[in-house]
Amino acid sequence: MLSAGKAVKVSIYLSEGSTHHGSRLTTSILDFLFYRGVSAQTVLKGIAGFGADHHMHSASIVEISDHLLQD
């Protein structure tokens, strides 16, 4: 059961191919947070969206599925 207390949410936006010392940057960040006792972590992949110019960007189903099994 959750206890009442302060909560903090941090959002980090990365390019998909980002690395840190030869490892995927998402893995490095998750390891960093885990070993510092952060209780929950989630990595989300955006498949569609737009910026201030309202130009739609989206990934095809092939691009999405090709990257799911890569470590």
C-alpha cells in the first residue's frame, strides 16, 4: 500500500539512439535511478506527435516493431 508523502515526477526526453559509455542511455538512466532507491521507473516511446510548428511526426509500424527487441 502506498503511504502519503511528497512525490516527484521527472521527465527526460532522449533521442532513440542516445548512448552513454557504449550502453543505451535509457539503460544507464534506469540503472542510476534503481541504485539510488527510486521506487518506480518507466520508459515510454512516443510513436506520434507534433511540435510548435504543428507538423505531425510519426513512426511507421515497421520502425516501431524493429526496435522493440533490440538491447
